[in-house]
Amino acid sequence: MKNAIHALEVETVIFDDELSPGQLRNIEKVFGGNVRVCDRTALILDIFNQRAATHEAALQVALAQKEYQLPRLTRMWTHLERQAGGKVKGMGEKQIEVDKRILRNQIGALKKELETVRKHRRQYRTRRFSVPVPVVSLVGYTNAGKSTLLNQLTGSNVLSEDRLFATLDPTTRRVQVKNGKEFLLTDTVGFIQKLPTTLVAAFRATLEEISESSLLVHVVDISHTLAEQQVDAVDQVLSELDVSSIPKLIVWNKVDGVSDPQKIKSEAEKRDDVICISALTGEGLDEFCDAVQEKLKDFMVWVEALVPYDQGGLISTIHQVGMVEKTEYTDSGTLVKAHVPLRFARLLTPMRHLCKS
């Protein structure tokens, strides 16, 4: 590798795995001081740093970068080892401790600031949950087409580009289905194989959006040659987030980019949890919305409630967020039989008792 580096006048060498501080230092010694050695984690952090467009994303990336740098600080002081005299070297060691203390203080400050962000997110979610509209989260490998799907369904202009990690901040938009039903659709950060643990920790506030979902939509770039490996990578991250209890719908996106679309569609039809779409052209989006509604039904509970006539607004809300099977008008109010979101069913509990009495 050293011979190839010198022959090709290479400036940077990237390893597709995480290197320990010792490995990084030893490899740089072998290659020579003019060659930058970068591991997978450092590269991903660099990309995230370029993509961070909001204050929250910048905070999360900065925290991950500083936690990554902390055990690697000694690399900055290797030049002191070549200097004569123990006094200078000792000063170098003291300087390292000063730098580490500064870095630890910066990490502490970033964590406090991110905790404030998390509180704001929790407050926002609490307000959002007061309106009982189901929340659907888009998850998937980076560049699978999640933002494009969000834009197609909501008519919004969320950044969607053919590049890695175009989206670092979760974006939530309201989707109005043709039958009048609604749900909130959240676009999340794209996953990647061997996602650095520092990033998973730093983006905890963002990833918490996933754990609060009524339904997960796993968007897969079915045209990618490594689609299966990408699915496994996403499933691995989801297992770490402990969201296995949330219902999941799999979407094979970019079906228009495969060599034999009909073959892919036939394979999807054999499974009851897969929908084929093209977020770019809009193909299959009606079927997608129908599948989401059907999956959300699994998250709902059956209620029979007697709604007094002076609370008629509840009836329209039930139609909006639930699936009404039957309504009857009685002397005491409107008898409604429907599937509704669990948190909304709790609001109807007193009326359910009225219904039984």
C-alpha cells in the first residue's frame, strides 16, 4: 500500500472500517506525514458536517465529531516525541491533558444544549399528540427516496437530492388521503451500514421521532444492486432503537429503475407487507396510501361510543382520524361504532360507558 501511495501520489487513504487511535497513528507513521489517513467514521462525520443545515443538526454532528476526536487527540502531538529533552515532552503531555479537558467541557456543553432541544421536541410531540392524527415515519437507507416520497404526497419542497444524507433533520407534513382521512408523515435521517455509534447517540433526539410513530414505512431502493444488504443495515439500526413493536410497511421504491419492473411487482404481490412505487413519477402512491390506512387500522382500537349532540365536533374528528363502521342517531346523541387511534379512544371512554348504560 505504501508503494502504491507514493507511486500514485495519493494524498488521502480511507479505510472502510473504524480504526482505533493506535491503528490510526501506526498507519500514518508507515505511510508518512504527508498522507492523511481517514477511517469510515471520520468520513461519515465529514459528510454529515457538510449536510448539517439547521442548528440542531449542527449540534448533533459537532457532538459526534468531538466524541470521536477525544481518544485520538494524542495524534496531534507526535511531533513532540522527536524533540530532544524530557522537559519539552512533558510539556506536550500537559498540553494534551489541557486539550482533553477543553474538549470534555465542549462535549458537556453540547450535551446540555441538545437536552434542551430534546425537551422542545417532547413538547412539540405532546402538542401534536393532542390532535389524534396517526404519525407515520419514513425510515430507510440513505438515498432510498424518502424525501421524494414525502414531497410527492404532501406537495412540499423538502430537500431531496441524489446524494448521501441529504436529510439530517426530521420533517413532518400532513397527508390528506382521497377518502378524507389524514396522517402525519415524518421524513427521518437515512441509515447506512455500520452507522457509527457516536452518530446514533448524537442523533437520539432525531431518532426518538421514530419510536413515537404509529407506523414505520421502510423505503427500499429496489433498483440498487445491494438492496438486500441495505435492508439488513436498516433493520439492524431499528433493532438497536427497540421499535420492533411498531407495525411496519415495506415500500419498494424506484421500481421504474429496474430492468424488469413486472417481475419485481409480481414478487411484491406474493407478500402482504410490500408495496411497489416510484416516488419520482408518482406510480403506486394511491396503493401506498391505501396500504398505510390498512396498517394503521392495526394500531387502532374498536369503540362504541354515544356522543352527545352538543359535542358534534367529535363526530367529524372520528371520521377524520378513524374508520367509522356505523352511526346511529338516538334521543341521547349519536351512537358511533368505529376503529380509532388508542389515545383518542381514551377521550371517548366516558361516552363508551354512556353507550353501555
